[in-house]
Amino acid sequence: MSATLELAMELVSRPSVTPDDQGCQGLLAGRLEGLGFVCEHLRFGEVDNLWARLGDDAPVLCFAGHTDVVPAGPVDAWQSDPFRPEIRDGLLYGRGSADMKGSVAAFTTACERFLLGNGGTFQGSLAFLMTSDEEGPAVNGTTRVVETLEARNEKITWCLVGEPSSSDRVGDVVKNGRRGSLSCELVVNGVQGHVAYPHLARNPIHCLAPALAELTTTEWDQGNDDFPPTTLQVSNISSGTGAGNVIPGQCRVAFNFRFSTVQSPDILKERVREIFDRHDMVYETRWTLSGMPFLTAAGELVTASQQAIRQITGHDARLSTAGGTSDGRFIAPTGAQVLELGPLNATIHQVDECVAVEDLDTLSRIYESILNRLLM
């Protein structure tokens, strides 16, 4: 059994459902301290965070990730206990195996081999940023650690986030940016009444319907060379008393924008308000900006990662900004070059989440090659 697989299994065996770290970061800190890292345990609220650094000089290459996982769901739907890692047909099964304890293990063993191979001598600094709040509200995790680092002017030059970025084979896709995420909780107010007397009521669903139709068919932009067009998706609608003869007095809707660098939250909000006002709705909105879009352009980190993938796997990596958000959105605004590079994302958050055992070792060798290219 490889060192990467062994560590991945040990991490998966800990039921670290957000925000409970279950000692994962302590396990990692023990390994890193043995390599000479100085480890800081930064706890904010119920969230555990780990900042570990080896070296005092720039440039700083940081491996960023999370030790928390989403709930397993119905355990009896799994072929094996989600927190009892099991290998079947070359695949490691368990919650967090792909998202992203496998990557965390690969980070660690790559650093161990890198430091052992060069006698601990390298240029710049190595760092780890781990949180137990990535799958949750993401309020007391990476964003708070970054605030702490910024307050003491401690900068990250290059950051590799171990999110599962690959599609068909490990390393085929590297995420060099992410779209922004803007959510809205909308309340449309009406007047409750009897369905037989609509002239005495105001149906908020009827008021909403034409406005919602316009929202979902609007072209917000055409995107650009790096990002697809902005999208809007409605995730929840609720209204009514449950009775068939009552016009409801209120309708609640939740929708989300995923937007590119050609958009701004303020412009999107203003365009939405214009649509609602034109349809004579009585409404309230509560907006939440989860993250701004970011893009890491061509540079040292992109070049080193693509060269390392080609060296280890023999194939070329494609750059992409598709998908959801990640904690990279908190690190990129500091000026760091940020990439997401991890295993296949085919089973993340699903029952029987798994990762190929061979891919874990491949990923670790890719990380080690990147280390050699950037810090030697």
C-alpha cells in the first residue's frame, strides 16, 4: 500500500462532516511538523483551520484544501460504510475520498518526497492551508485564515487547491478560474383571499409568473474567451396555505446567478429590479454574494502545472473556468495565482463516492513535479 493511499484511508475513516474536523488537521500537523513545518491551529467559531509553513522567504507555494465532507446520506444506500474506507476493483470508496481527502493525502506525500529528495533545501517557502468549513457556510474557514495572513502581510504567491477538477482522467482539466456566485431570496407580497373572489385579493404567484418568465429567458451577457455566459437558475419556489380555495398572500423564490468577469453584482441587481418594477410587483429581496469571479492567466503556476501533468501522464491539460465555486475565490483576490488540480469529479457528493487508487499516486507525483519546477 502506498503512503498516499494509506493516509487517504486514514483521513476518510474520520467522519468529519462540516464543520467537525474529527482530528484530521491534527493528523496532518503531526506529519508536517515532522518535516519542519511550523503549524498554527486557527479556530474561528466551530471551525478548525490549519496554517502550516516551512520557510520564511518568498515565493510561497501553498497547498489549499479542506478536511470537512458533506453528509453521507442514507448509509444503507452505500455498498460499504461511508466512513470505513474500502478498496474494490482498484477504487477507494468512502465519503471524502475524491472531495477532497485524496488530494490532501497526495499534497502531503508529495511534500515528503520533495523534501527528502533535496535534503530539505529549496527556494522560497512551502505552506498548507486547511479548513473544516469549505462544504458549509464558508464563513469561518479559508476566508478568515486569509484575513489573518493579510493582516500580518503574509502573502501567498502560488496556490494549488486540491478540488476534484478532472473529468475523464486525472489531470485532463485544470481550473484556472471560477465564476462568481450571487444569490437572491425574493418575497412577492400579495393579498390573501378566497379563490371565488379574486377581485378582493392579489395573487402573488400571478404577479410573479410573467416576471419570472422574463428572468429565465434574459441573455445577461455573452461571456468572453475565458468564461461562458452568465446563467440564472431558480432553485426554490414556495407559496400557498395548502388549501385549494385560498389565494396565497405571499410567494417566496430563491434564484442564483453564476457570472463571469464581464459582469458585476450591482449591474445584475439593477437589471433584476428593473424587471420586477416593470411588472408592478410588490416585493422584497435579500442578496448574498458568495464570491467574485477570478481568473489566473498564463504564468509560472499554469506553466509548471501543465508541464508536470504532461511529464507524469503523457497528456495535455485543458484550462477551464466551469463548475461551481471553491475556496480559491478567497485566495485569488490577494494577488495569488490560483489553480484547482485534483482527481475525477464523477462521484463527488454522491452515494458510493470513490477515487481510483492509481490516480492518487499519479496526483501525488504531479504535485511533486510542480514543487520541483517552482521551488528548485
